[in-house]
Amino acid sequence: MARKKSGSHAGSASTPAALVLAREGIEFTPHGYEHDPAVTDFGGEAAAKLGVDPARIYKTLLAEVDGSLAVGIVPVGQRLDLKALAAALGGKKALLADPVLAERRTGYIVGGISPIGQKTAHPTVLDASAESHPTVFISGGRRGLDIELAPADLRRVTRAIVAAIARR
């Protein structure tokens, strides 16, 4: 992966997520593709169009844990285990956040919510399965843009804790 610097981003990769990664000196590779507006399985679409194993593509979900927002990052082919997310954060109960609230608090639209560069920082949990891959793909901050980076760098930039929070 090439190290991207803030001045070298083409317009398509100049999202808050890409800008944060560049500012932090984190190596990443942007991968753009033509998003089909009729598709609502954003992760499945990314895997197919980028030719990447879906196990390496991670989705970003917002949940309310004991009344406060938190981020869960899990493989696109799996579901967020809300009980496991709550437990990882020392909470008792978690519910998926309303999509309108998620958009407002992150500054991104559903299907393009990146765990990086959100308007408001939230406690973040990365599923432990990410550790088994040399690189993973996350939303780059818009539909049709994924960012590939090392799981350790994703953990560092989001200040994520790692826990088993995905289920089939």
C-alpha cells in the first residue's frame, strides 16, 4: 500500500476518512467503484465490484449502548452481536441506532459511514476477526469508496478495542 498524503488525494478520495488517515501518516489504499443506486447491500456490492473476499470487507454500524452511541465494525457477511458489543463496552443493553441519528452524528450517509473521520467520536469496537487479515476494507466515507488498511492502523486511528462482536 502506498502512503497517501493529504495533497495527493484525487477528488474521489478526499473524504474526511481519507484526510484523517493522511494527516495521521497512516498507509491506506482507496478503492473506488461505480455504486448502483438500486443496491442496498453496500458491503456485498463492494466485495463483488472490488473482487475482494467479503470476509475482508467490514461495515460500520452505530448502536446505542445504555443510551450512548458507540460504533461496531464487523464483516459485511455477519451481523453485529448487540449483547457482545454492550459487554465489550461495559454496558448492559445495546440497540441499533436510528439511521437518521447515525447520519447526523457521523456526518456520513448510510452505506457510506466510515468509522474514521466522524463528526463526533464514539467508543469503537472492532470485531476480532479483523486481526486475521493483513489488510481490511472499510467504507471510505461515501458509497462507492472503500479504504484498505492494516487492522492495527484501523484500531489506532479509531481508538478501537478488539472483541468478538460479530455473529452469523
